[in-house]
Amino acid sequence: MESFFTFLEKRVSDSSSLLCIGLDPHISDLPSPNADGAAAFCLGLIERTARYAAAFKPNAAFFEQFGASGWMALQRVIEAVREQSQRQGSLIPVILDAKRGDISSTAEAYARSAFSTLGAHAITLSPYLGRDSVEPFLAAPEKGAFLLCKTSNPGAADLQDLTVAGTGEPLYLAVARLAQAWNSRDNVGLVVGATQPDALSRVRQAAPGMWFLAPGVGAQGGDLEIALRAGLRRDGRGLLLPVSRAISRSADPGKAAAELRDKIIEIQYHLT
Amino acid sequence: MESFFTFLEKRVSDSSSLLCIGLDPHISDLPSPNADGAAAFCLGLIERTARYAAAFKPNAAFFEQFGASGWMALQRVIEAVREQSQRQGSLIPVILDAKRGDISSTAEAYARSAFSTLGAHAITLSPYLGRDSVEPFLAAPEKGAFLLCKTSNPGAADLQDLTVAGTGEPLYLAVARLAQAWNSRDNVGLVVGATQPDALSRVRQAAPGMWFLAPGVGAQGGDLEIALRAGLRRDGRGLLLPVSRAISRSADPGKAAAELRDKIIEIQYHLT
């Protein structure tokens, strides 16, 4: 039985890439400010960057803002990734960035929405409601979930950095340890910002074998080598680097993706 | 300038009710297992219970599971609440139970989706990403947000009950204090389970003036009088009681809603 991370590892090998191309159709970047514009924006980006993508990550919010037609655009976008996968003979996982989090039958409905209706392979989730809010997303090993752990926004300090009594550790490390305990089917990952290398390396210590989705490289200005040094597993993998605007806004997105992928390979080579 | 809670207070007066009717189209309850069935289920429920509703609370998950057509059904459902409001000459707030939580431009897109595209008046949010993930939902005082604080599922213990060093208090009380600090426009509430009266009364002490959305009465078995005693503000308000299956699955949903509303009035009268 193959797990989500078996699929991801295969794709990382096939593409020699740790890049996760973000599909974030910001209204200001669209050819027309509607769902068709959002689809066109994403389809173009998929076409140009699929060779260099370990995964694609559409953000649900930028589709939902267009209502039902946005939802249809999201389905077309995920379908386009599936077509690229077939063309390449290599499954490119789609991580739906949705940050959902609800309980029991509601969580099951969200899992159905992401995995069955939309056909995504993984989803991002909030951990605030605990284990039973996460479990419905983990029932099928070939589908995965990345739990928010330590983010890089200013408000992250409000909850994530609070020290948990008895352990002396910040809340985000408690989340990392829980996620590791819940990872019995090899389909749980963590979202850990790439812009705070100290935090990234503490999470890596707490969860040495897990995959992290580490945003912040590129538009958010994280230093690539420092992030890789702090976050890579010993085998030089375990870190998926989402990049959106740094690629989508460049004059040649394919070239930008290829260059970033190659830069990562070079640093991986130095570090391992 | 009127705030979300001014609208809610008016509606509570107009309906003499603290009931928040949940619109949760579980597939097993639908006349047909699709988006049309979900819409029909909710429209019937709105028609029968609107007189006794302080608010309606559609849960996004049960619509999203049907993809784009589910999203269209959700729009029809919110439109039906607006029509009932016009018929009654009293605005019935729609609280979109979506438990979103993301940062900056993404949070703005979610706020646009809930408030502009769908026309909801308030939304439920996860607090895990902190202040800047909540702020985009609070920019317009007439729109509100309820932050997850203390839920009643087993997994709530995983994060919410952890003791914060230095304060000796559980994390959920830290969330209550933060939410109170962020409530400068009278549009922030909290989600606090009704089934754990001790926790409910601790949150009430920490946030004496705030509105709580307190699920657990009805199908989840919370004792109504104990919950009201623990959670009501001194003025006998401040607690919105979501009920879904206990009303939707009864032979006569209108009668069930009326009886529950009256029972609450009776307890309010005793307690204040």
C-alpha cells in the first residue's frame, strides 16, 4: 500500500526538485478579474513550470472569492495538473492549501470535498481542534495532510510561540510532536515557515523524518541556503519549498522555476 | 456605525431567541444526495424555523462536498435567509461556519468570499495563526468573526487544554483574552462548547461582555440549564446556541424550534 509521501518521494526523484509551485490567482495578477482569468493564470503557470515541480499547491481562497465559478476553475486547474502528470508519466501531487479544521462528520465532508470532489492528493490543516479533526483526512494512506506548525507571519507569536508549562517548549513544538505521533500511515507533514531558521531547525530536531512544507523562500525573502541547512533531513530531502509570485511574476516563469530548482540542487549537494 | 453585534442584539430582541439554527446538509438526511437535495433540505428548514431563529449557521463543508454546485446551493440558502429577513422586517444574521484561518492577502480573499461573494454576516475562524489572520475579517464592523476557543470534541485536549507557562491557564483562555483585546469594533465572538460548563464559565469570566457561539445543546447532549447558567452574560444574553439535528430531524422542525426557544426564555427568566 503506497502512502502520500511515497508518491511525493517518487516525484521528487523524477523532477529532481523540491519546488512546490503555488497557484495563487491574486486578482491583481489576472488577465481578467474573474474565475476564467484565475483558471487561465494557473493553466499557463502549470504548462510552463510542470517539468520543475515536485508538487503544485493551489490556494483555495483565491478560487473561493469567485464563488461557484471559482470552484469550477479550481477543478479545471487540478485536472490540468493531472494531464501534465500523464504527459510526463510521473504523478505530480496537488496539495490543496485550504487550512481547514473541523470535527467528525464535518471533517469527513471536507476530506470528501478535497480528495474526492476536487481530486487533490493532500491538504493543509489547522491543528487547533486536535487529533479527531485531523484523522478523517488520514484514513486513506495515499492522501496526506500538512498541519500548520510554525508560520512566519507576525501573529504567529500570539499562540504558536507560547511556552507550554511542563515542557518549557513553544506550542509549535507540541504540534510537531503530536503530528509525528499521528503519522503512522506516512501521510502527515508540517507547515513550517522558511524565514525563521532557528524555529525550522528546532522543528526538524523534534520531527527528524517528516516532510515540511516551508513557505517563505522567494517573495517573502527567506535565505534559501540557510533554510535548507536548517530544514533538510539527513538524506537531503524532507523539505518542500512553495514559491508563488517569485515565479509567476517573473518574465519567464519556466526559466525562473528551472533556475530555482537548480540552485536548490546545488545547495543540497553542498550540504549532504 | 453599527457593528455585527448590534445587528445580532436587535435580532435577538425581535425573535426573543438565542437559537442559532444550523444548516448542515448531511448526505444521509437529504431527499437526494446532491447539491439540489442540500438546498431543498436547507430551504425547508429555513422556511419552518425562521421565526424562532436569532441566526442561521450554514456549515461550508456540507456544501463544498458537492463542488461548484454545492457552492451555488450555499448561495441560494443565504439568499433564502435574506428573503425571510425582508418578510419579517428583521435582519437574521448568517454565520458562515467555515473555520478558515490564513494570512494577509489570503485571509482577505476568504473574507471577500464569505462577506461579499456569499453575503454572510459573520464567519467562524481558527485562531492558530494569530492576529493578522483575523484582522481582515474585522475591517468592516458590521461583519463579525467567532474564533474557535474551547471545543467539545475529544481532540480539544491536544492543544486547547495545554497550560501556558507563566499564566497557569489553559491555551483556550489565552485565546479568549486575545479575542477580547481584538474586539475594538464590537465584532469578535468566541466558539465555546456548551457541554463543558466549567470551561464555559471560565471563558465567561475571562471575557464577560463577549458573545459566544456555544454548540452542544441538543444532539450533542449538553444540559441546557447548566450551559445557560455557565455561559450567559449578566444581562441574560451573550450566548448563541447552535442546534442542528435536534431540530432538522424532528417530525416538526418549526415546533421543535419554538419549544426550544421557549424553554430557553424560561431558563433565562429564572436566572436573571
